Amino acid sequence: MYLSDRFRRFAFLGLEQEPQDIVDYIAECSSIAISLVLGIAAAIINWKIVGVWMAPIAGLGVYAIGVVFGKYVILRGHGKR
């Protein structure tokens, strides 16, 4: 067993995964993380400019748009729509 196989089994708790599944998992996690950071940044910026009541709405909106866009990019990469 190669070191890369051991690392893959350790990272995915011993489950057998195809390389494409691992790439999808990393892409989805990074998409959610980036969307979360952008949503928090939008909420903070909006809180400073507009006010407290609009900040959560803007943050959730930016987060949702980021997740939808990330999912669209991942599905488009597989040739699915």
C-alpha cells in the first residue's frame, strides 16, 4: 500500500473512495467555506454602512448565492446540468 493510499484511507475514515469523489468532496467543502467567509464579510460591511437589521439578510443572501454558484460550477465540471 502506497503512502497516498494510506493518507486517503485516513482522511476518509477507511472508506473506499474514488479520486473523483475526493475531488468533489474538497470542492464542495471549499465552496461552502468561501461562501461562508464572503457572507460574513458582506454582513460586516453592510452592518457598518446600512445598519444592524440589514446585515444578517445580506450575509445570508451572499452565502446562498455563493453555495448555489459553487454547486453549479461543480455540476458543470461533470457535464451535468
